Amino acid sequence: MQPMRILIADDHADAREGIRTIIEGDPFFEVVGEARNGLEAIDMTVAEMPDLILMDINMKEMDGLEATKIIKERFPYIKIVMVTVSDDITNLFEAIKRGAQGYLLKNINPSSWHSYLRAVALDEVPMSRELAMRFLREFVDHEKAPQSTPLTPRETEILTWVSKGAQNRDIASHLNISEHTVKNHLKNILQKLHLENRVQLARYAYERGLGMDH
């Protein structure tokens, strides 16, 4: 497998160096460039066509949120993970709305970066139930009535587990099916609902009252 090509966008040189050091500690990843602000991130995305961008939120010239929006509009298949020193739900919520696949805190263990980014690369981003609920409360009105769904009963069942923060292997175990089958179901669900990632799937489920404790 070819290394996952990563672009780092951060306005602090020491932060970029630290991130590069972490990334280069795993041969699964390859750093192809460093940008100092959102504008440079856009230009380097066009030039390098990375698989994934590690995007700082607060940068001069153009911040990471605006850069994420522009890049995702032009290159929807490029994955973006926000890198931040704070888990401020407002910024994270805004980043997801603009197309980001997830976030990393700068102060967590480097090994956690590797496992998380591998999960992003494989389209299986783990999310704790607590964080999922915090996102979902920002996304929707609690009083919104459940709506109809185009999904099959099995797909609805899998979606319900996604809304609880379950990963693919957990869903496979609960439903007594293979992890490969779960992944195929998720691809079909995303296509049917015209959604991009697990966060958006969880939002969809919450809007329809699936898998949530009342």
C-alpha cells in the first residue's frame, strides 16, 4: 500500500515540526508539504493533491475553517482533520459542517495520532458516545419529529449502532455478521443518504430518533 500523503497546515513553525515528527514516526504516512495559513493550504492542496490535510483552526491570512470549506468544495475526496489545542465544541461543530472528517488534540499521545489517522484513512473514525451526543445536540432540535427513512431494516439497525458511537468491529459482533459486510452496508447507507462520514450519519440518526436514550 502506498503511504498516505499528508499536508500540514499550521501558522507556528514549532507546531509544524512537532506534527511532522509525529507523522513521520509511522511509515503508513508521508508528509508532502507544510502550509503556514489557509491560503497556502489551498495552494499546496492544488499542487500536491494530498490524501489528508492536518488543519490548524486558528491561523492568520485565512483560518482553517474557511480553508476547509473551500478545499472540500473543490476536492471533496480529500480528507481533513482539524488539529487544535482545545476541544471547544463550537469550533469542532463548525469544522464538521464545513466538511472536516474529524479532529485531533495537539496534546494527546503520538500513538493516538497514528491510530486515529489510520482510522480516518480507512473511513472508520472512532467517536465516543459522549462526543457524538455533544455534536448531535448542536446539530438538531430536540423536538424534531422522527422522519421516514429510505433504508432497509438491516441498514437502519446498523445506523442505530453508528449513532451510539459503535465502531465497525463492534457492530459486526452485535449483529453476528462480518466486519466486511458492515463496511459494505455503511457505503450503501452513505450513498443512499448522500452523506460523507460517520458524524453526518449520527446526525441523521439523531434527527429521526434512532438509537437515542430518552
